[in-house]
Amino acid sequence: MKKTIAEFAKEYLQSQGFDSVAWGDSMLLHEIAEYAGLKHNGWHTEKNVLAALDRSKLFKKEYFKAGFKQQKLYRNFKIIP
């Protein structure tokens, strides 16, 4: 059976000692995409990986505030043990 992007992401994150990934972790998101065999397509690569994690039951979605006066919410995906 073919692995999902989320399964590749979980495997890669754990192998690197991470338990989560968030919007803004550009290098890490591109590394996950490369590990999963996805073609790089600029910022769309990051968007596609985050969208896959959003659909997965392997990750819990959380939000954090950042930016000017912490007015913007960003997504963080934490591995569910």
C-alpha cells in the first residue's frame, strides 16, 4: 500500500527528532516533500504538505499567534503519539 504524505512526514520528523511542524518551517517542509518524493514547486510545496497534514488523523492541528502585534494565526501540526 502506498504511503501518504502525512505518513512520510511523521516518519521524517521522528527521524530528525521533531514532534511538530508549522507554517513558516520552510526548509523542514521542503525536506518532508523531498522525503515523500514530491516535486518542488516553490511555496506551493509547503502549502501541499500542510494541507496533507491538515487532512490526516496522524497529526493534531494547533494554532499560534505571530506577526505584527501577534494578530495573525498560524497552523502547527503535532504528531499524535
